[in-house]
Amino acid sequence: MELRHLKYFLAVAEELNFTKASERLCISQPPLSRQIKELENELGAVLLERSNKKVSLTEAGKYFREEIISQMQDLDAIMMKTRKISENINGEYRIGYISSTFSDDIAKLVQFLTNKYPYLKIKLYEVSTSKQILALEQSKLDLGIIRAPLSSIKISSQLWFKDTYSLVFNNKMDRVEEGDDLSLLKNKVFVFFNKDYAPVYYDNLIEICAQYGFKPNIVHESNNINSIIQLVRNGLGISIVPSSLKKSHHYPELSFLDLDDKFSTDVLLAIPKHEKSEIADSALSFLLG
């Protein structure tokens, strides 16, 4: 039994007319009749009652038709999945992010892509902006979530959101309120990102402190925003962080004080240029929507 036997049978079962079925299938009537007879012989069952005036399905033919329709629908689904596999929709999708931007939105993106592409393997990498840029240029990442600036002719980017900055401190050990003279913070211990890990971000924080009239006493450094937050929670210093982190770091001993909104940082969604894909389009639409 071959696939063509089933297609020929379904055509005749739908038309109930060999002439119309043969025209629909673009074959002559005698070969069509012969193919149906071969199918019946192989099954050992009569599927069609034939007469000079009409063609009708036997009970066995009705059952066989319903089952084959169901099987053909499954086959169509298999063929679609096969095409998606061929298009690498079942492959890997590599997303880079910086720790200061990881949020529920990224987790929701993974869930969205998993639901839409159940055969897709998603890999998340916490990587600095500079290393993400290099990985994107070498097509080692499919999507990067980075902080501006970005200067590369090999990467396309879109603004995801504009983030401001906040002072974060342990409210059981320090008290800083709106309107306070922040230049007095020069006597406080600061926790910053490592300069070699995020040089632009580090320089931005130094500039913010300078605008408030002091040079920060940086004692502790880390390459991860969660480590910085934990150090602040434990009373080992204060820090300046993106304001968006307030949504994901709710601790009773932590307080955030919004700084002047003239200090801001752009969070970008970046992909390798000329390598757009259905998955990339879906991911960007989800995050930007």
C-alpha cells in the first residue's frame, strides 16, 4: 500500500464518481480504477460499490475513509513539523543578557517561545555587554539584551526600554531621603560593578556621583547585580543600580531612592544583522509588544 493509493481512494470517496475523481487527480480513469482495485485486494475488503449509474461507499469503505482522513491529518501535522525542523525551528535559540536586566519579562519570553516552538531548545547566557556584542558579531548568540552604546555594522538593535538610576541601601543601617545632600555619600562604602567587566556602565556611575558632588568610595566590586544587591542587603555598602531592579528585588531591609531622571541608560535588543528568522521576529514582537 502506498500513499497514492490512499489519496486516490479519498478522491473517489469524496466525488463518488470515477470520472470526476480522475479529472481532479489529473490521471485517466482506467489507471485510477486499477489503483483502487489494488487497494481493495490488499485490504481484502470491498470499499466501493460500482454500477453504471453511481458509486457508493460500503460500510467498510465508510470506516476506511474516516480513518484515513484522520491519518492524513496527522500526516499533514508531521509534514509541517518536519518543515519546521528543516528550518531549524527545533534547534537552539541562544539568548544573552546582562544580570541587571534579567526580569520576569525574560522568563515570560522563554515561556512564550516554548509554547510557540515546542521543539526549540532555549539557552540563556549571562554575559557582559562587550562579550555579547562579540558573540552577536560571530553569530554565537541569536538575541542579545544589552546596554547602550552599541557600535557595530554587523548587529541590528532596537530600544527595549529606557532605564533610570536609583540609589539602593540597607534602610536599617542608612537613611537617605529625597532632598538630602547626596554629596555626603562620599563617606559611605560603595559596591559597584567591576570596571573591567562593564567599563561603560562603571563610568556612568562615576559620572553620576560626580554630578552629585562626590567621588564614591568603592570598596567592593562584583560582576553580577544579584551579588551587589546581596552585599547591600547585608549592610556592606550602598550602590547605584538601574531603577527597573526595584520590581524584582523586594526586600524589607532595602530601600531605593530615585535619582535625577536626566541620568538614564538604554536597554537594547540586538540580533546579528542579515540573520533574521521567524523565531527572532517572534521574540522581538513579544518583548516590544
